[in-house]
Amino acid sequence: MSDAPPRHILVIGMGAGDPDHLTLAAIKAMRRAQVFFVLGKGREKESLTRLRRDILAEHLTGPYRVVEAEDPWRDRTQDDRGRYTSAVHDWRHRRADICERLIIEELAPGECGAFLVWGDPSLYDSTLAILEDIRDRGTVEFGHEVIPGISSVSALAARHRTSLNQVGRPIHITPGRRLAEGFPDDDGDIVVMLDGHESFTHLTGRGLWIYWGAYIGTPDELLVSGPLDEVADRISRIRAEARERHGWIMDTYLLRQGPGAPGGAGSLVPSGKVASTWTSWSGPWAGAGQGVAGRARRGRRRRTSSSGPAGVSSGTRAPGSGRAHGRGSGTRRSGRCPAPDSCPRARRWRAPRPGTACRSP
């Protein structure tokens, strides 16, 4: 055993993408670290690395270092479960090699380092498993602790203004490839992550309701909800367009079964009624003289409505489940103010909060 003071590593959940998702505990943890480790994912996802740096600059005043390395390539072509599992283990092993080197070379004994993890470190993230692998190798000693974050699952439910579970029913969280192998035979709801093959398209005809979201918490956020039979094709089109535009996509969705799908306790949208939907307005990341939270707010989402084949839109709010119109205005709230020339809120390129209308002075 070495007499040198041990290294310490913080695994900090930083939320789904919105800088405002950063918790007070996460900020306090960030201020304890001298070194931040970042594994970049290439030019296509450079904005994610940049956002990490922006968050650090926003909240840290003392000296710190950011050490970057390239995330190793991963084989995503394997569909067979055994080969897929083998490919993931191989990728994690090579990732552990890189992190081990960074900890040994860039983190001195007695120093505190940190990994900033999207969402929550305990949910579909490899960082904790990789650190355990490194500790088992015995090449470097360190302690570590985990600071939880707001997961994309929680953020998805919040953005759609619904609960994740229904009364007395279970909830399943699964990767998309497992969903493609079979649908649970109980009456629980299902949260699906890491679905690169659009498994939901094979589940039509079951009376399911879907709450779908991509780039959750970022200015590029996309949200659609509605009866799966009616919105599945639309989600597929939106995914394809978003992937082509950004070069990548990360989405999550909730599948709800049976009557009362929209809110878990009400009824399906009656035929002939129109619900509303959230879509994104892609705003710029950068903003001169603004903090990172302010920059993200410049790209807040706008709300629109569109009728589906049966007169039901892909909407997050069903009639009767909440206010879809502005207070006293008689106008459906959208990203465009009814009086844009005179309204200061419209000039700020920001839609009113949900449940309110933007009215001219």
C-alpha cells in the first residue's frame, strides 16, 4: 500500500441537457474538483463537449483543468444479443484503458477529479462500471462517489406533464433492442431508451399511447405524444430529419397501455377533439454576454397543434387534462404572440410559459 494520499473521483450527474437541470449538489461537487475528464465523441457531438465547458465556466471560479480524450469506436452493427453484449464489453474495456491512463497521468495523489455524466450516472451510463473495472485491475488507487442527476426519463415525463407510473401498476425501463424481442405481458408502462431501430413502429395495433422526446432539455428538443397508431410514422419522419440535421440523435419514450393513457387516470382524447403538441425551435447555443442558462433559454420550445388522421393530434395535453388556451385571451398559446409588434416578450424570441398567453400591453 502506498503512503501517498488517495486520489478521489466524483461522478456527477449533470441532467438531461438543460443547464438549469444542474442540482445544487452537483455544483458543490464540481467546485471540489481540480481536474475534469471528458471523453469526446467526435465532431458530430462537439456541442455536447462545448456545453460541458460552458457549464464549468458558468459555475467555477477557482483554477481547474479539463483533460480530453477521444472516446473509442464502438461496433453498433451487431443485432444478435450475444454479439451485441460482446461488442459492448469490448468497448467498455477499451474505454477503461483510456480512463485508467488519464487517472494515473493527469490526477496526482491527493487530487480530486470528476466525470460529468449526462442524465443520472446510475441509469444506462457506463462510467460507474468502468471505474469498478479500473479499481479491480489494481493499477491505481482511488475513492469515488456519485452525485445523482436528473435523468432523461424524468425530464421526458416533466416535459410531457405526465407521471411515469399509473396507480398500482409497474413500470419497466428497457433498451429498445429488448423491446423488439417481446412486449411485457403485464399492464405496466414502459420507458424505452437507446432505441436506434425505432422498435415502437412494430407495436401498433395494441392501443398504446406514446410520449416521445429527443435532445431533451436542449434548444433542439423535440417532443411528440399521442396514440401510437397515429403518430408512429410522424415520429419516424422527425427522427430521420433530426438525425440528418445533427448527425446523431438521442431519444427516449414512454409507452402507456390501456384506457386513461394521456394522464394515467383520465380518458383517451375523444374523437374529433384536438390536443396540442410541442415541437422544437432550434435556437443558437452562443449568445454574447449571456450565461449558459440564458443561452439555452434562447432556444426554448414552441407549442403548435396539428390534427391526426382521426382528428386527434400528437399532443402532450388532451382536452380536459389541462389548460391549452391562454388566460382570458381565447387564443391557443403558441410560439408566436398574437400581437408581436407591440409585445416585448415576442421580441425576446421566447414563448410564454405553458398555460399562459402572451398579451399585448
